[in-house]
Amino acid sequence: VQAARASAARLRCADRLRKLALALHNYHTSDGTFPAGVSSKIDERKRRIMNWHTRLLPYIEQEALWKRSLEA
């Protein structure tokens, strides 16, 4: 049983890493660069100061959360 749980955890982790890598590459395709670790000012598109996790939200099927972060 423990081996099955460990195997499931490894698969879940690998799947999450794959999704993160795809989101980063999709961001790069649309913006021409990878997201900065943290932005220190409002960029040319008037996006707020935020970290790379937040900027990836639209690319990991979290559009509603992305829109909420822009309103804050």
C-alpha cells in the first residue's frame, strides 16, 4: 500500500511540474520572454507589481484568479 501511495505521489508531482513547464513556455511564446521573478515596477502593459507565480495564472487555467489579482 505504501509503495502505491509513493508511486501516486511521484506521478502527481511529475504531472504538476510538466504543467508548470508548459505554462512557462506558453508565457514565453506569448510575451517573448520568461516572467521575471518579481517585477519592481508597473510594466509597459500597465500590469501591477507581481511575482512570476501570479503572471502564470492564465496559463494554468486560473483565469478567474488572474482577473481578481488585476483588480486588487
